[in-house]
Amino acid sequence: MIYATGVRERMHNLLAKAYKVMLGATLIPLGLVATFGTYAIQAWTGQSDPRLGGVIWLGCLGALFQSFSLLFLVLYRVSGKALLDIVRESLRIATTVLVIAFAHALGFYGVIGGFALAELAGLLCMIFAMFSTFETFQAKTLLPDTVRLALAAVGIVVFAAFAVHFVPFYSANPRLLAALRVGAVGIAALISVYPFLHLTGALSSAEARSIVAVFKTRTAVTDPTTA
């Protein structure tokens, strides 16, 4: 509807807000998973293979590429076009087939990295689609939010890493120790997410109030006593 009106300012605001929400919803969680995911795996399965760290990092990188690829895909389809959508999927499939074909030569990390590369190929295609479709889509307007959210994510991860050091060492049960570390990371992230978002300017006071209002509305709708 906004695209059909042809109002550049409204379209620019839509693209900027969609990008910012997606960046915040992916960068912070994936940063935590990439950094502390080995603790979660050890707590869940009891496994502590050192190779898991690399797999988690590559998996999170691929997930980040895929998230923005899908976001740009949805925004691109708003224009009514579909050609580059087909090109994107073809690139992903072709890259995946090549990775599978040369899996033996690529090795374990090469295969995981190859799947991330397939998502990157799709993302690059959709970035081209966005630039060629929307005149208001400009990298320089997205850079400030990217820097702010990246700084906030780094701050949250560092604070969580600091909190992990306060977990008492318990060598008799490694799985319990890993579970305690996961809990410490979760609590530290919940405590620090708003302060870091606010300090870096990634989340304004008006945006914070809007988020709170959304949760209040959902609570009022789901609460049977309000009927």
C-alpha cells in the first residue's frame, strides 16, 4: 500500500524501520549464540567438542545472511516484481549443489561455510534488487543504525562474558556448570539489553515506549479477565 502511494518519505521510513528491526532481532541473539553456544550444547548434550565453536559461528553467519535476504525479498515483492527473487533462489540452489558435489574436498568446515556462502549469494542478489527497485534505499542512511546496533550487541556480549566469570566453578558436573553459565548469560543479556541500546542511541525513548505499548496490548487481549 505504501509503495503504491508513491510517497518517497513513507517508503524510506518503512525500509529503514524494517532494516533496523531485523538487525536488532538478529544481531544481538546471534552474537550471544555464536559466543556462548558451546555452553548451551554442553548443557543439553554433554558434548564439548572444540570444533563446535566454529560450526556455531558459521551457522550464525549463515542465519544472519538468510534473515536479511528474506527481509529484502519481502520488501522487493512489495513492488510487484519477482525476477530477481527467482535469480536469488537459483543462486542459492546452484551454490548448495556445488558445495555438496565438492563436499569431500571442502571438508567439514568447508561444507558448513559453503552453506553460509549460498545464503550470502542470495543476500547479495537481493541487495542488488533493493538498490535497483527503491530509489530511497541507500546504504548511507542505514549505516548509523548498523553501527549503533553493532556497538550495543558487542556491549551486551562483553557484559555477558563478564557475568560468566562469576559462575562458581564446579568440575564434578560439567553439564551443570555449562547450564549455570547459560543462565548467567541469559540474565546478563536481559539486564544489559536496554541500557546498551539506550546508551548507543540504537533505541530511542519513543521506540521503547512503543515496544512496551505493544506488549501491554497483547497482554490485555490474551487476559480473559479483561473480557
